[in-house]
Amino acid sequence: MTSVRTDAELADRVLGGWLGRIAGNMLGKPVEQGEVWTRDRIDRYLRRTAALPLTDYLPEPPADDDGPALRPEWRDCVRGRVHGSCRDDDIDYTILGLHLLETHGFAFSTEQVGDLWLLRLPYLQTFTAERAAYRNLANGLKPPLTATYDNPYQEWIGALIRADIHGWTSPGAPRRAAGLARRDAVLSHTGNGVYGAQWAAALIAAAFTAPTVRAAVDTALAVIPPGSRLARTVRRVVSLHEAHMSWEDALATLTDETAGLHWIHVVPNAAVLTAGLLYGDGDFTRTLALTVRGGLDTDSNGATAGSVAGVLTGADALPAQWKDPLEDTVRSAVFGFDGVRISELADRTLRLVTLPG
């Protein structure tokens, strides 16, 4: 592992993570409906709109398009129409995580995570496991019962999408990042749902110091149980990549091997995300494009892939077509944060950073 050499480099990497997360989320948002927008349908859409290879935000649908409808938010998320970020839960939770650390520090409790949800996050802007946990909190239940009572989504992707802030604030310290993410995740998730959060936080923390994407993936694997289905699936992606299987064939294989799991379950999405990272090989645009073309929970996977790739690349080197349309502005449902500057969020994150040693 290498080290982050200067304060300026660290600041550039943290801002790169924020910009990458938001850009990846925006790229995937119009096709976020995994049972409708399969890999094949996404690529057919890109061919119809002359957007393969994908190097920018999705193009808007042609007037005579007879394919599946994009999500209603597409008008603010496609190329030429992006003016600041769309509001999305993938970014709301990142902002809320920052607010958590600013309010309670790194010794925060799971109960304090829940208290901030009730105080700052509208109930109708939560989904699946988070909505179940929110309802349980409102009814007076305490963790870990908030994650298990009447919650069929315990191993879905929700906790993973909340993990980035713990990676950004623990650069080069993946185990510390994973521990923080776990404390957050158990409010709403169990099993592989929690492991997904630990893995993502460790992956992002490792991206600050790992010499390659593959090294970051290997480091992140070390923080979750090796016999878990999540760990076995990530290792399977690594093995297919090592065998020089094409990205298309690797995803087809992984789809067969994770058949039966919901498109928001953490395991198949971790497979798509890992493949996007490995086959993207550190190239920001290729990483985002492959991850979103992989389907399933496209905006969540695009966001995490963008976060990792943004940390690896740094904000200064991010291609202009991804960062300039964001206009340094975030829309958010988190009370008190709508319209905040991305650069301000990055600066506030940087003030919290704890380096290993």
C-alpha cells in the first residue's frame, strides 16, 4: 500500500469521491429499474441513440422511442439537461452520514443514526429496508430489532449505499472504515446486507492508498467473512476477470449464478459493481459506463463505482463532461442541506478525515 502524500492530494481525492458518487448516481438514475432495464435493454437503448461506447450521461430518448420508459426524473439527468444533481436517496444518505459524524463524532451509536433519520430525513424518501427500520423507530423499537422486525429487505443494498462517508474519512484504514459502516448498517440490515456496507467502506478507504483497483478489491474482501455469499461472489468476479473472460460473458455467468435474488439484493449488485471496477481498470469513464450498463440497481452501483473511481482519479483529473454539468450543487431531501455546494461537502468531509498511524 502507498500513502496519500500531501494535504492537497487528499483534498483532491475526497472531492473526487463526492463528484464521482454524484455523477455515477446521475448516470444510472434514468434506468434504475432492474426488472425492466436489463443489460440487454440498456445497450439497445444506447445503440438506438448512438451512445455506444458510453462516454457521457445518458442521451434523452428519441421522439419515436417505443422501448421501456425511463424513470420520470430523466429530464434532469440526461446529457444536455443536467444542471446540478437530481435529488436521490443514494446522495441523501451520504449527506446524512456526514452530518452524523459532524454531530456525534466517530464514537456515534446506532441509536444516534436512527435519531438523525427521524430528525432530518422524510419518511417517504426512504425505501425497502430503510423504510422498514424508520417505521420501527417511529414505533419505539430499538436496534437491532429495527433491522429484523417486519423487514424482508435485510440483505438488500441499502446499507451499502450509506457507506461512502466512512471510507472517505478513513483513507488508507479499511478496517476502521468497515467498523464504522457496520455500526450504521445494523440499524436496518443483517447478514450480507451489513457485509455489503463494510465491504464498500473498506473498498473506498483502500482506494486512497492501493496501487491498483484489484488491490483495493482484495483489501476490502479481507474485512468480511470469507464464507459469506457476498465474499464468495466478489471472489468469483475476480476469478473470471483473471481468466480473461470478457465483461459481457462474466456478467452473463454471474447472472446465472445469482439467479433468484431480487435486483436490489446486495449480492448480485456487488457482482455488477466489482465487474465494473475490475474491467474499468481505473479509467473513470469506462468504470461508470460498464457499471451502469451492468443493470440491476444502476444508480446505486454507479454511485459507488464513481466514488471508488473518483478517489483513485482525483477531482482535478475527472473528465469535464461528468463534473461540469453538476455545477457544484446538490439537491437533497435531508433537512437543511438542499442546494448545498459539493465543494462544501468535500471540505467538511476533509475536516473529519483521520489518517492511519
